[in-house]
Amino acid sequence: MPDERPANGNNEATSQALQASDEENVKSCWVCFATEADDKLAAWVQPCKCIGTTKWVHQSCLQRWVDEKQRGNISRKVLCPQCKAEYIVVFPTMGAFVALLDTLEEITHKISPFIAGGVLLGSIYWIAITYGAVTVMQVVGHREGLEMMESADPLVLLVLLPTIPVALISAKMYSWEDVVLMMLRKYCAKVPALAYILPFGSVEGDRGAIVSGQPTNSNSNANSHLSPTRIFCSALLLPTISTIIGKIFFRSIKNNLHRTILGGLTYITIKGALKIYHKQMLYIRHSSRRILDYTESNLKLYRNDTGPSDPEQVI
């Protein structure tokens, strides 16, 4: 009896090893989960270093999976999602003419973005030239502008005309109103009489102490950051607005350039003064902000609530 137990143990180990080996040899596709018994005519492949049941896959299933990963680019490498081994993909030889067509297709695919970028930049350049020419005729006068551009060197025009919209946009990006507002907050607070004209004195209950002319709380000047589209539109419309204001308020001036310059300065000054006043009022409003007690009386007064509500629902 003592000699039979080791023999039985060895038989059980051998049977388990054979069973595990049989399970590994069972072909099961990791894409569609079908086994060899489901389709005995299907072609199988072992494309990577995986072992066990995940090493087998249908040739057709793997082809579809590779197509999804390559997305039309047959030169893209495809790796096994488990062992990260690169699949060995072999194409049949199609001849020199097909290889030439493949090369041309690849070159076209690579240079197309550069061609499109060049066309886009060229379009922007010629649009800037057209805008610069129109601006010159608008500011100086139609006849005077044409004579000026006809007498100028064409190369000089090709360089200077596109700089007009660039200069307008660059100048618009500089906010001179903030500098003036900083100086007014710093010096006008020392003159009490100016508080009757503009509210640049001390603010009652001010929490945003002015450090270097700016409130410590950045939210009070959150509206000072203009969007790129607003800067773009405002800068390009400046010559037109200046011309219109010059014709309305400075009709006595015969020179078109001088009239347009005065109209532009008038527009910039009035707009800047209104913007400075608005920013200061927003600053005062923010500095005077209070947070009240969460009581029923305050809820009825400021929220128009009829009864107590969930504090989490009150913003």
C-alpha cells in the first residue's frame, strides 16, 4: 500500500499536465472567440509571442483587426495588444510600376500639408496687400492713394502694404487704457476734488488692495482680456471708423490724411475714456461686494424664496 500512493500522485500530475497541454493546443480566436470546432476550414495563425489560448487567431479576423489599426496606411506598424510584438506583415510583389505608384502616393501624402500651408499663407499675404491698398486709398483719398501707389516702387508696396494690418493688430493688442487707469488710481486718489468727476478715490469696504496699481483680486479685471476675434475686428475697422468720424466732425479740414488722423484720435480717446470709466466702476462694484448671512429674510429679499431651501442649491 505505501508504494501505490506515489504512483497515483504521479499519474494525477501527468494527467493534469496532459490536460493543460490539450487546453493550450485548443485553438480559440481572441478576436471572435470562436474555436477550431466551430469552423474547421478556417485558417489560423500564431502572429506574436503570446502563449496559451491567446496565441491563436483567425487569419481573416486578424486581417480585419490590422485594417482597423492601419486605417489605410499600409506602412504603419501594428503591435500585439498583449505582448506588444510587431506583426510580420508580408505583401506579394506587384512589380516595379506598382512600386512607383506607391512611392508617388506616399510623396504626395507627405507634401500635401506643406502645399496647403503655402497656399493658405499666400492667400493671407495677398489679402493683407489688398487691405493695405484699400486702407491707403481710404485714409489718404482715392485719387491721392492711387497716385501714391503708382509712383512707388512695386517691391516697396509688396513689403509695406501687408504691414498695415499687422501694425494695426499689434497696436490693438497693447492696452494703453490699463496704464492710464493704473496712474489714475495711484495719483488721483490724493486729490479729493477729482472724486466728484471720476470715482478714483478710496473705495469703502475695499478688499482688493491696490498693489502696483492693480487690485489683488484678478477677477475684478477679468473682462480686460479681449478675445482674439474682438482684437482682430476692432483693429481692422479702425481706419474705416476714423474716416467716418473725421468726415463728420472735421469737415473744415481739406486734407484727407489730417482729417482721418484727427478722427482716429478722437475715436480712440473717447473709447479709451469710456473703457477706463467702465473698468473702474467694475472694480468698485467688485470691491464693494458682500456675502450675507444665510437667513430666511435674506433669502426672501434677494432670492425671492418663499421658504427655507437646501443650501447646496443656492449659488
